[in-house]
Amino acid sequence: MLKLYNTLTRKKEEFKPIMKGHVGFYSCGPTVYSFQHIGNLRSYIFNDLLKRVLLYNGFKVKHVMNYTDVGHLTSDADEGEDKIEKAAKKENKKASEIADFYAKIFEKDCKKLNILQPDIICKASEHIKEQIEFVKKLEEKGYTYKTSDGIYFDTSKMEDYGNMGKIDKEGLEAGKRVSLGEKKNKTDFALWKFSEEPGKRQQEWASPWGIGFPGWHIECSAMSSKYLGEQFDIHSGGEDHIQVHHTNEIAQSECAFGKKPWVKYWLHGAFLTFKGEKVSKSKGGLYTISELDEQGFEPLSFRYLCLNTHYRKQLSFSLEFLEGAKNSFERLKNIIIDLKAKKDSNKTKDFEKYKEKFRKNIDDDLNIPKALAVLWDVLRDKELGSQEKLKLAYDFDKVFGLGIKEMKEEEITEDIEALVNKREEARKKKNFAEADKIRDELSKKGIVLEDTPQGVRWKRA
């Protein structure tokens, strides 16, 4: 029985989809104005683990993810510059070029991390019609009003506005979360923003209210309902989305469709932190996956690090912690490679017990750290045969996504092979100073040598 922690109710609940055996799943995608740092990517690893657990449980999953390529301003207060427009000015490029460039980099990073591709990826800029229609629906029902800079949602018209975010509407001070300006209420938010000077923005469209662009929140409601219907099962995102973005999505969607709950289960992943603070692009971020790769950390070492902390707990990052994850992942690879070379088979009574224990942990609100511990128990079990260990590892990896089936001894390049052979010759001649010098040279290239009775073995550091 799969149980998930629902942010809406603040408790674990048995997962029961609207349509038996089928899951409608929407995850908030990136705002594609810059590189996604490892803090962002932890969120997408969490989404991936959630999807993999659903698939492991036999559900048919329809996964939709958006690209925000317009409308996300530099402030949650519906103020500031559009992040895409700002990046376009800075890099002297078209807004569409900025969005496409960073979206492609993001997709490459996801592939490196073994993140399964969504079934549908939708861009906000390609769904303007749907967003305008959504705002018109809210207007017809009396939930909107007009100011000099846009069309706003009137949160006072929704009695339970802010329930998920535990927002105290009366207690909010104007200017703390948002500046009041022409808004009727401190929590009101933009559905459609007017262009300050029509023709100056790269991305603007005609609408019944004037030339402008959609608000950030409306895009997710419009696109998710287009592809998943007026009610669906799961909506996920980072914990920073709870109080503003997701709260506003709920408000506009439930008022437009008249259906509660709009989404049955809300899941949120916790931040990646560094020295106690959230990793964010606004603070410069930390590393991209490519930057870590350049420092000798392959992308799946970062994925392995993420597997060791529950998605609802903040994950403290440091290169030292990543080094530890890298070493554990390398050890796992070496064990798997050794198992593949053996053919012994012995299926004990613990074989099925391990599967049950693994399933129990992943079904307990995605307890991946405990599920990973089960894998290590399997690998240490002296009673299980090599083939049984591999079968269990392959099965568990449907969730872990570590590429266990593809793990193999790396091919040695000609220059590395020449150095290894040269060192062997030096050792045979008892020229140990030369042998040590070559070992150090190989170490700088990321090659670790192991001298065994069967001869020298090498691996990537």
C-alpha cells in the first residue's frame, strides 16, 4: 500500500488515484533563463523518484512538466523584470533563444542524472490562448479586477485561500510579502500583466484587457488542466512553492472549475543547503552538474548523494559529502562488475523477503535511504548467489535509477594503457621510484591502480 505525505493535509495518506491504475502527475519545471544548479536538480531527482515508485507499483503515469519561458518576474510581489527578458537583454539575444538554450542544457543534465523524461513538456509561451481563456473564466465568475498594471485575482472572494500554505491573510503586513499598491488585498496576485510600453518587450500578446503577458501562476493551472483535466492526482514542486505559487494555483483553479480538491495529493521536496542556507540562483548557486563533472564527480555520484536523504529533509551539501557519496557509488559499481563476472546461483528464502522489505520502504512515502540500505544488505549477504544479488539489484534500480545494468569495466585509453604498461616494466626492473612517479601521474589523470596477485587493476577515481 503506497502512502504519500500530502502537504495539503500535513499527513501521510494512502494513495488512491482518481482513475484506478492511472496517475495524472504534474511537476513544476524550470524557469529557463539560466543554468540549473544542483539545488534545482535535487528537485527533479525527487520528481523522478516519485514517478519511478509509481511505475514500480504498476501505475500508468501521465507526467506533465512545464517550462516557464515568460511571466516569471524577479519578485513574488508581481513586480520587477521578467527573468527571461532580463537574461535576453544581458546576453543580447532573443528571448526564445535564451529559453531554448537553457532548456536544452537542462535536458542534457537530466539525461546525465538518469531522470526519466516527462510524457509532455509544455512551454508557457506556446499556451497563451489557454491562459487567456482561463483568466476569462475567472472574470466571468467575478474573481478578478483591473488595476493600471494588470488583471488581478481577488483572494477575498475565496474563503479558504491559503489553507495549504497556512497563510494568515489578516496578519500579513503590506510590503512584507507583497506591496499593496492598487491591490484590494495583500495576497491578491496577477493573472495578466500589461506591457508598460507596448512594443518594448520581446514577448507580449494581445488580450481582451490589453497587450501584455501572463502571470507566473496562471500558466501551470492552464497547462495542467489542458493535459490532465480539471482534477488530477499529483502536483509536485520545491518547498519554496508552497506559500505563493502553489497556493495561488489552487485558488485560481478551484474557483475556475468549482471542484475541490483540484489536486488530490501535493508533494514538496526540501532544499539543498550549503552552510545552513538554501542553494539558489539569486545567491549565485553552487555548482552545475557540468562543473562538478569537471572536478571529477560524475553526475550519478550526485544522484547517489541525493538518495541518501529523504526528499522531505533538507540535504546539506559539501564537496566532502559528495566525495563520500562518490566513493560509495564507486564501491557499488565495483561490486556489481565483480558479480557480473560470476555465474553462481543460490536463491535463499531471504530473496523474496528482500523484495518485500524494499517495497515496504519505497511505499512508505518514498523512504529511499532505507531502500538503499536494503540493497547493501543484499550485496553483503553471503547466502545469496551472485545471480540472485544481480536480479535484486536490477529490480531495485528501477527506482534508484543508478544505471546498474549498464555498469561495466571502463575501457582503457591508449595513453593510459601505455603508462600502466610502462609502470609494470619499471616494477619488474625494481625501479620503484619510477613506478611511483608513474602512479602519481596516473592519479592526476583520475586513474587508481590496484596491485593484486592476478596483476594490476585500474579504476577511475
